[in-house]
Amino acid sequence: MKTKIIVTLGPSTRTEKALRNIKAYGVDFVRVNMSHSSIKDLRYFIRLSKKVGIPFIVDTEGSQIRTGELSQDTVRLKMGEKIKIYAKKVTGNKNRIYLTPPSIVPQLEEGDVVHPDFDAVELRVIDISCIKKGYVVASVEKSGSLGRNKGVVVDSVSGKRYVLPPLSSKDHESIKLGLENNIKYIAASFMRGAESVEEVRKATRGKMKIISKVECIDGLNNLDGIIKKSDIILLDRGDLSKEVALEKIPFIQKLVINSARVQNKDVIVATNLLESMIESRRPTIAEVHDVVHTIFDGAYGLALSAETAIGKNPIECVSIMRRIIDYTDNVVEKNRNKKILHPKFISSLEQDNYLEKIKGVVLWFTGLSGSGKTTLGNALQKQLEFLNKKVIVLDGDYVRKTINRHLDFSRKGIRENNRIIAELAREKSGFNDIVLVSAISPYQKDRATAREIIGENFLEIFIDCPLSVCEKRDAKGLYKKARAGEIENFIGLSELNLYERPSNPDIAVRTDRTDKKKSVTMILSELALRGHI
């Protein structure tokens, strides 16, 4: 069976001549990205595709969180600034933004980290007391530029799953227009479970074949149910990479295609196929290699996105894709009996649970309050991200104030607090290269339990600093409050909660003797020696 080509239309391919050119290269379907298009655009492209004679796929926005309108194209946010996040439409600027759908903002918790536009900027929710006024307050944790209508990923401090509607009001308009024009296919974005597919089926009155997009963690977790209820699966590697470490995407691709094959369903693979051709007239060798192996994996179709919607060379892009597909399909067909699709390899991935084995490393910063855990963690995060590592920070103070706010500072409360942080760190390590945990964790036994929970990818980093120096720093004023009797059983001061120094930490840093820059360099060197960077 010949591998299908799906082309995304846009400013670069909005003429009848452009569509007739891509049709000449055997394009099988066209679509428009409704996250960046209007109903007017959709109506235009449906009419044009029908005139030229290329089957059309209606696209939905789906349940993705996005930024709203801004007073200008981009807004520059600086670390340390505060910004209000609204649930209603406002004109965004450096002091305020809004997110869609509106239902997401009331679900945010203190400590949640908001990542707009592939980590272009990082916001941490610090105050939800004004939610009745329609907004929460966040601090800018990483400087960057914020754009309008950009995809947003929220990293929940508690690991909760957000409730999002599978179809927006604009999606219902798109479906209505599609039905009026007898369109036979709909690509449903951000399908999170079988029930989402059922809702799309109901909205289309069963008159469209449903192409369910798997592009988020929820979709992966509920993959078999989504496949069962869908007609075709579309794996969007771009959006998925916002939530999953890059090196895992190729293996997830193999597993998704194989899972669909088991249920006799086809899979389209989308995003970053010939991305360099947005500017260049030739793809990279790596891109060609990726396309070939995606076909080897058993993909039913390949979807071009920005390359043909806004790229400088849309026709050349389709031409080269056709050449690669024709040659590869011919090789696959000739060698079908030689097991070129590697079913034994795919089987071994499932049996060995390979994705679990390539979890990221957890760096567990332990030390007294004021020793420099958070300061070093933030500085280390910047350096790791510069090295293209996907990093997340679990701040013990935020976890304590949010999901663990019911726990006291008794021995039992501290033990449970550390256990929950360890469980969260283990979960986050499945989708990040490095998890930075900043937690006092004063007891040897609790840290040993954390190591058992997380496994061999746990590194204990002792931020060693004398109590006298920590108390002198006292940036949060906690020691002063403890001395005044406002905080009971304060760790390090109370005889009931003495800090137990690690006897054999993986890494130790003396922050009273070594400055921040040298401390970070020391940790990076150790990570390099251990093969983590």
C-alpha cells in the first residue's frame, strides 16, 4: 500500500495553481490548522480543494491550552516579575495574559508551572486567592518572549490531570461547515481518552471518519481506548514533545504504530518531517532518514505542516516527499519477506518496557533551610537547559504549601511529605531528562526511602552549609520566626527535628566555601562523568 501524503494549507499554498501543483505529485489529503485559521479560511480552503479535487480533512483546535490576544506580537517577560493570568478575554501585556479555554485557570494550583510556546518562558503560579475576580498571579521563573495564540503546557505540582473540553465552540462551527460540504474526515486534536472520541463522533453525527490525534500524555496513557474508538490515529510528534523528552519520541512512534496495527487501525505521523524546507530547498539527511524509518515503522501516512503552510518551498517539499515515499515503498514491498519492519524489535520494546528504562535522572538536593538548595537548583536548571536538556524543578516548599499543606512538621508528617515528593519526582522523571528536587529531607531513612522509590536514577546532592551561616542568611525569615516561637519544631533548631547529615552522598557541595558558579560547574562535571549529560 502506498504511503499517503497529507498537506497542510496556508499562506504559501492558498492559490488554485498551488493546489493543482501538489495534486500533480499525488497528494492524498489537504487540511488547514484551525488553531491558526478562521472559519472564513476554512470555508475558502474547502471550496478550493473541492474545485481541484483533493479530499479535505476538517481540523479541530481541540482541548489544548493556549495564550490569548496581546497588545503586540510578542511580550518580553523578565525573571522575577509578577503577571496576572486571566480566565476571561483581556488584551495581554507584560502585566497580564489570558488562557483558553477559560475553564483551565480556575483549575490552577499554587506551585503549578505554566510553559507557553515550547518553554519560551516559564511562569509559576504563586497566588490563587483572586480567582473569584477571574485571575491568578504567577511569577516569571524564566525570562523570555510570550506570543499570542501559543500552545501551553501546565506542569501540575500535584500531578493532577486537568479537565478540558474536547471541542471548542469554533470546532463545532468547523464541524457544521464540514457536514454542509459533505467532508468525510475530521482530525480531532488532543484526544485524551475514548470518551473524547465518542463526543466527536456524536458531534459529527457519525458522518465523518475520525482521525484522533495523539499529542499529549493523557492520549498516551489512554492509547488503546482511543485506538478502539477511532478510525485512524495521527501521532503529532511536535505537540507531544512539549510533554515528553525528545529521545523518547522515536520509540513512542514505534509503539503507537504497533498498538494501532494490533487493532487493524492506520497511523498518520505528523510534524518535523521536512522542517528545514521551510527555508531550504533541500531537506537534511537526518530528515530523510527520519521519513524513511517512519515508513519502515509502518506509518499509513505522513503529514506536512509548516513546511507547506508557511514555508518558502511548499511545492519542492511535496515533490521531495513523494520521491522519498515512492523509493521507500518500493524497497519495503520488495523486502517484505525479509522482516525489514523489525517486528522482533518492536516486540522487545514492549516486553522490556524500554521507555521506563530511559527515565531521566532525579537530583535530590538536601540540606538545611538557607543552605542554597533552591539557588543552586535554579542556576543548574539554566545551564542544563542551555545543553538542550528537558528539566523540571520540584520545589519542596511549594509541594509543602500546596498538596501537602495538611501535613505537620512531626516525624510522621515529614516522612509522608518526603514520600509524596519522591513519588512525584519518579513520575516527572518519565517525561524529563532531569528532575531537580529541592527538599530539606532531614532524615537519612527518608532519603533512603526516596532512593528506593525513584530507583537507580536517584542522585543525592548534599548542600553542606553550617547552621550558623544558614541562620545568618535567613532569606525567608524562617529562622527568625522559629527563634521567636512562631514556628514549632523547626528543622535544625529543634531537638525533635535535628538534621541528619548524609553519610555518603553522591555529590557534596560546601556553599559556605564555594560560590554559586563553581558549585554548578562541580555538579555539571559530576553529571558528565556519570553519563547524564
